[in-house]
Amino acid sequence: MKISITILVDDTVTRSMLLAEHGFSAYLDINGHKVLFDAGQGMALKHNARLMGIKLNNLDSIIISHGHYDHANGIKKLINLHKIMVYAHPLTTCPRYKKIGDNEFKQIGIDWISNRSTQEMIEWQLSSDPQYITNDVVLSGEIPRTMKFEESDEPFYIKDRDNIVKDYLFDDQALFLRTPEGLIIITGCAHSGLINTILHAVKLMNDDRVLAVIGGTHLIHSGEERLQVTVEHLESLKVKKLYAAHCTGFNSCCFLKERLKDRFERLEVGKSLEWIYDEK
């Protein structure tokens, strides 16, 4: 069994010639099954993939973690002569907004949703329940929100028929990979809460060994109290490694690194992770 995960889009880059942008995308090769988890805004995706020697024209599937532009707009760059299977939550395709003033909203949803030619090239797999990509690769479905400290009140809104209403981002999903050493959890933004996401993975996959958590944590605006409680839960859950990206934020990364030491690493564009297991 071989699993490789390469970061194609993130807010941070240090390698020469690669590009960073606000967003996230990870390329997964799981025993030859090729999955793109999120696609960023679209400015960096194909450029970075080309420089890293990753071909995006033979993907088996794409996963959209939630319906924000910085995770899904890049898909329009991948449309070609064959259909692409895209896994997502039904709410992912709804118009999304961020409130920036009194009765003033900025569009932050997926910009190609209303494009008929793009839609014709997508084979949607929409569900609020868990979806099994393979027996060992599972899209989370809606994530239960049981941790009160992870509740947030952000200026996100969604269009419901003709009304713009508060958006609680119920379409937020994560990907769970089963390995001989435990679970690998991949998040886009973890709007449902990082600890909520891990707890859901443990329950759904019936495995309390968490090998790695990879991706956005949405801790960028978190204060020290929430960060400390998050660390305590990560330790009690015995998470072996947190690879944080995108919406984690500089200050939060510093806090997590100080507390978690070698169990924390800040991801960036071009970073590759790999796990290899002998077949038994």
C-alpha cells in the first residue's frame, strides 16, 4: 500500500518558481487511485502541478470540501474532453456570500456553477452522507458539531431560494484514509471544527488511531484559550502529527508549534508526504 499527498495550492510557498495563493489543493495518489482534494482559486493549480511533474488529466475523481471560491474555482481549469467525477455536499453548489457591510455582500461561492458548458463536463456525486470512494477512502458527509468551544459566528451567508440567510457551512467535509497505522484525515478549512472532524473520523472509520491530520484548520482568528483547548484535545486523542495549512494563520501556527513540538508542521506548496506499507 502506498499513499502520497502533494500540496499543489496553499497560502505559503518558499520553493523557487512555484506559486502561492489564498486557497488549498492537495493531490493524492492512493495505490494508483488519483484524487484531487480541492482545487484552489485556479491561478496556481496547473502551474504548480506542471512544475512538480503531476498530471491532472488522468484524475479518477475530485473532492470539493465546501463551496467557497478558494477551494473550488480551480476546477474550471481542469475541464477538457472527458467528464470529471466530483464528490461534494448538495449545498456546495449554492451561491455563497461574505457580509462586508450593512446590507453589503461579497460573492465567495464557486464562479463556474452557472456555466452550462462546465457543468456538462462534471459528473456530480452529491450527498450529505458519507461517500465511499474506496473501502479505505471515505468522504465524511456532514460532520456533527459537538464541541461547544469550536462554535463560531462568522459573516458567511448562503442563498436559499430568493433569500440570503446565515451560512453555517454544513457542506464542510473532510476525507478519511484508512492505513495499517491508523487514520489520515484531510481537511479543506475544517469549518465544522478541527476536533469535531477528528472525532467524526474516529467514529465513522471505527479506528481511534490518528496518524496524521492534513490541511486547513480555520484557527486563523482563534485566541489563546481556544488554541489551548484544541491542543489538549489533540493530545488526548493522541494525534501523531498535525500538518497545518491555508487558514491556520501565522500566530496560531506559532502557538501550535510551541505546544506540539515535532508533532506539528506548517505545510506549503510543493510539500509531499508519503506512507508505504508492505502488502500482507
